[in-house]
Amino acid sequence: MGEDLGARRPSIATIFNPRRGRGSAPARPSVVVTDEDTPGPPLQLSNGAGVRVSSAGVSAGSAPTPVRSPSINLASPAPPADPETGSASESQREKTSKCTKFRKAIFSKTTRKVVVGWLVTCCVTASWVGATHLLKDMFLRQTPVSSGPQGPPPLPSAAAPFPASNASQPVKMGVQKQVFDAPFFTTWFCTTWTGLFFPMYLASHLCFKRDKSSLKVTLKAIAQNFRDRGVTFGKFMTRCCLFCLLWVVTNYMYVYSLRILDCTDVMALYSAHVSFVYLLSWVILHDQFVGVRIVAVILCNTGIALLAYMDGITKTKTLGGVVLAAAAAAGSAVYKVLFKKVIGEATFGQVSFIFTIIALLNTVLLSPLVAAFYFSSYEVIEWRYLPWPNLVVAAALSLAANLLGNFAIAFTFEIFITLGLVLAVPVSAVLDTKWYAVQFQGMKLAGVVLIMCGFFLVLFPANWPEYITKVLRWGRHRKRNQPRQQPEPVDYRTGLISRSHLRSPSGLIR
């Protein structure tokens, strides 16, 4: 009677306390509870019956299945996979996905456009700087011409020494004479090369498509587009004459300013045309108003004023050269805005055809003016000493810059074409400092820097405050968008997360 009854009573097997004998191995579960809607291994019960219970419940009339029945073998959990094999397959999948993402990022359309864009920027910068410095070198060319009646003429050079004295034929000291001083002839010659636009377009069309019938279709489409807009032959030729006049006047002022100013000053002043383009587009084309671009216009005008008075205002030609270069920038802006206003959204074929017509009008209509300037001695051209290599290479580089500026938009973004103009300014400054010992200091340096700052401000997008806000909130968004941690392993004894802060792994409340 002194023995406790509870001690002799056999313990009841429960979910949390399965029956186990002393020194015996753990019993195999005979009841398996599964949920068809949730993945994962089944919940095992050990109540002595081999029954499989689904989420819909136990069906009526179902009898317990013996442990050694085939159904219990089917319901029993599968043997665990090899952890090394599973981890190797997962790592291989991760590597494959990373390689796929990396390939997509490299060979994507945007990446190709960015790479091509930087190549276009370098080409535009090189062609612009090369053409400008070659033209400047032509105006600096001088040759010593002797005043004696006998003796062959000396060879031209940029800084040629005086001819040596001859004992048999005494010659007076030579006089330096300028070989070339013809800005209008230079403009006319470089514009003539623009006539290669349409032949090069046709050649590229034949190379890529290799179909003569498609070439005829392209030519008919170009003519049909003008007819659909109501452009007759008379209107077309009138507009082409207007564009030819603007083109020649703009380039003439640019080339003439090279006779007075350094190459870097002229290129910096000409790059201010981007701000003038925005101003005219806002007024004529009714583009969106952006306040920061008005600030850019103010900075460009301030830089132009500083360059105008960098050498003082008395007995200097600097003011006239700055006015010519700034007028060239304004003329370029008027040309671009009017072209978009009159022609509209033109195809590459239409643009190349218009440029070729402009070159033909320049060649035919302005040739008498070139002859008049030459025979009236308004422009100096020494045909014997004319630096043809400089002139031809400068015209070719100018043609390349215009081709890239008009057709590179098909392969890259427009901002890379525009960056080529502003990057040409520091490159030209390095060449001026090395070759001509030009010093950038005081008002000259400040004017160039202000124009470049205004140039970059014009390139700001219309919704630039949104981008700045995104950059400021980048850290916060990065924390929010961090990937969630992996779910904790489930304790199959309790059905709860093993690392729960509320319950212990045994299921008891902490």
C-alpha cells in the first residue's frame, strides 16, 4: 500500500513524450501525418497504428494499416540525400545563374550603346581638335621672300630662317610673307566635302542590304516623305539655300576667329552654342522649361564676357575675335533649331540628301565669290606654298565630325556626341600649352571654366531633382531591399521553428 500507484501505472505515449523502453532503440513511428498543401517531410506519430492522415482528415471506415504493410513503406519519409552532393549541385546552379546574369549584363543593348558612345566621343574630340589646330597652323605659316632679283624662292616653313648670304650674288635680307590667309576659301573648300554625305549613305546602304531594288525603294521613300508634307521643289530649294547661307556664314566666322584667338578660346566659345540651342528651343520649339539650364545660359554668357576682356579693351583684336566666335555659336544654334522646325523628324536618308544639296549650292553659287576675293587681294593664297595636306586633312576631319554628329545617334545615346565637343576644350588646351606656350590664367582661365560648367549644366535632364533624391536615399533603400534571411529549420517534433524565442525546441513555453 505504501507503493505509489502512479509509479506502477504505465506511461501513456503522447506526441511530445513517445514511449521508450529502457535501453531499447527508439521505436519506428507507425502513424504518419502529412499535409498535402504544405511541402516538407510528414509529421510522425507513434501511437501504435500505421495510419496516414491527410489534411482533409481520416476517411470514414478506414482501418489502421499495419506497420509492415506496403502502404506504410510508401508513406515513410524518403532517405535523406547526401549533403555534399546537394551542396555541390546548389553551388553549380548559383554559378550558372551568375554567369548568365553577367553575360546578359555585358552583351545587353544598353552596354553596347555605352561602349560605342565612348568610342564616338573620342572620335568626335579627335576630329574636332585636329581640324581646328590644322586650320590654325595654316594661318601661322610664313615664308621668307628675298627682295633680290635673282635666286630661287626658298621653301616654306612655319619659322624659316633667313636665306644665307652668297658671295657671288649678294642678296638683301629676306622679308617674312604670309603664305595663306583665306578664311572664306577654307570655308568653301570644307563645305564642298559635305557633298559626300549622300553618296556615303548610298554606299553603306548597298553594303549592308546588297539589294538594288531596296535602294530604289529608299530613294522613292525620301521623295515621298517630302511630298506628303507638301514640300514642292521650289520650297525645297529655297529652304536649302537658307540652310546653305547659315552654314557658310557660321563656319566663316568660326574660321576667321582662328586668325585672332587661340584654338582653345575659339572652341570654348563655340561650345556655348549648346546653351543657345536650349534657349531657342524653349522659345521656338516650346520645349520644357528647366531652371538649371537658364543658370547654364547665364554662366556661358559670363564666360564669353570674361574672354572678351581678358586682354583689355584698348589696342587689341581680342574683342573682335570673341564676338566672331560667339556669333558663330549663335549661328550654329539658329541653324539647328530652324532645321528641326522646318524639316522636322527627318530620316538619315533625308538628312544626307539635304547636306549634299547644301554642298552643291555652296560649290555652284559661291565659287564666283571665292574668285572675286582672290583676284581683289582680299584673301591671300600663295598657290606654290599652299599647305594642301593641312587643308585636305582638316576638311576630312570636319566631314568626320559632322557625320558622327548626325548619324551616330543610330548607334549610341546623344549625350556622348555632345560630350565630344566639351572634352575637346581641355585636349586643345594641352596642345596649345605644349606647342604654342599659351598660358591659361586670370580671366582667360575663368572664362573657359565657366563656359564648360554651363555646358555640363545644359546636359542635366529635366527631372534631375528626382535623380538627386534617389542618390540621397540610396542607402536607406538598400537596407530596405536587402534579401530576407533563410527560413529557420522546422522542428518536426513540435512543428515550430527551432530558434523560436517563445518556445523551446521541445515545444514548451519559455
